[in-house]
Amino acid sequence: MATDHFQPWLPGQGQASHVWSVLGAIGARTRGDFGPGATTPTFRTHPAVVAQASATLASLYPGRHWLGLGSGEALNEHVVGQYWPEAHERIARMFEAVDLIRKLFTASIAGREVRHHGPHFRMETTRLWTMPPVAPKILVATAGPVTARRAGKVADGLITTGAPYDRLAALLGRFSDGARESGRDVDGMQKVLQLHVSWAPTDEEAMANALAEWPIGGMRFSRSDIRSPFEFEQLARTVRPEDFAGRMLVSADLDVHRAHIQRHLDLGFDRIYVHNVGRNQAEFIEAFGREVIPAVRA
């Protein structure tokens, strides 16, 4: 999973590469399925262009690519100079983009052209000329119950990030409600969780990594309207160790991490992407691959 960022959260993170280039490289060097954790087909990139990028990846790597869509954050989307709307409009734009992309996928598989004229987007008559026989699944990224319910009605799956267990359980419940209301089988739909953790050989190192590399995990307010990594840097100075409680696991204990992942699987998620926020990536992959992941029950 690779998220579509134009800028990093913090200046110290140093990089913000183009997600579609990265995904192409990931596909070439891995064997599993992959996709953008959330790309925003509404401001920087027209939905038709996102559909083309997704269809190309799905053609290069048959059966392996899925498309994750989100409503966006100002950090990445304001750069094109458009008016930055309130959340309800951003969500409406995202769902219209889902409709446009699905129509374009369906028509292109059938070899037909299609057009779109909606409240937020226009697409003149066209089709995708590079299109796999089966369209990529479309997953909607959200942390809100209303959006989750709507996603259950129209999307192929849900993506969300770590939060208190009761909030995640409620989110899955609303997604299931939406699926049932539209006559769909929720058991066959993907429920994906991006789980941020901070692991290191000692608790002190794990907390130092969390504070230095991922203080946004301790920010208890909406981040969607913040425009600059330098603004995030200033806000990060207010984050304290106790702010991570209930929001991001910070621990050196591998058994605690295993239980944390297991509890989220037991909630109903069928795919969990574990993101260690520190830069000790090789050490993390080795430790979790040896002691944590094999002990998790599917």
C-alpha cells in the first residue's frame, strides 16, 4: 500500500514521490496485490486520468492491483490552487468520481465509449484503450461512519486507519449496513486497515521514533485543512507521549504487537497493512516476520 502524497507530512520525512511510479516499481518487485491506500481523483487529478493509471497497472499485473480512493487533504490537493471545500463537498466529489471511474471501467471492458456530466466533473465521450478483462476493485478510504455506510452501497471495499476499537467496530458496522441495504454480500467485500505502530528494541526508542517520525499519530484533531509540512512541524511540537494512547501502539513488546493485530482481525478486518513509523525498517520486517505475523490467526 502506498498513499498518494504531493508533500510529506513533515519536512524531516524528506520525500513525496509520485504514487503511480512507485506502484509500478512495487508490482515489478513483489508477488502480492497492491494499490494506492488513498488517491484523490478530485483536485490534482481528474477521475478519468486516475482510471487510466489504475487500468494500466491492472493490465501490467493481472489480478494484483486494487484502487483505493479518498476525499483528500489540503496538504496534497491545495497545490493546484483550487478552492478547498468543506468535508461534505469533498466527500460528494469522491463518490461522483467513484461513479465516473466505474462507468469508464465498465464501458471500456465492453469496448464502448462513455461520457459523464455531473455536478463536479465532466468527461467527454471516450474509453480506456488499455483495460484488463476484469476491472480493479474500488475501495473507499474513510474514518467517518456516514461515508462508510455510503461506501458499503457503491464500493468493493473499505479502507481505514487505526483508531480506538469501539470506533472501528462501529465503522465496520455502518459499512455492513450500507452493503446490506443495497443487497450486497458484505462477506465478499474487502475490509482493509492501515495500522500505524512504533516498534523498536526498547520502549524508549519506540517512543522517540513515534515523536520524531509520526507525531501526527498523536494529533487529536482533524488534519484535512492543514496545507504545509511546516505547519505540521509546528503542531507536532505540542504532541506528548500520552497523546498516542488508544490511537497508535508504541511498544518494544512483540507479543503486545501480535495481540494488537489479532484484535483488529477479530473485529472483522480481512487485510491489515502494518506501518512501523520509525526508520528501523529492516529490523522491523525481520522481527515481525519471525515472531509476530506467523503467530497471528487469520
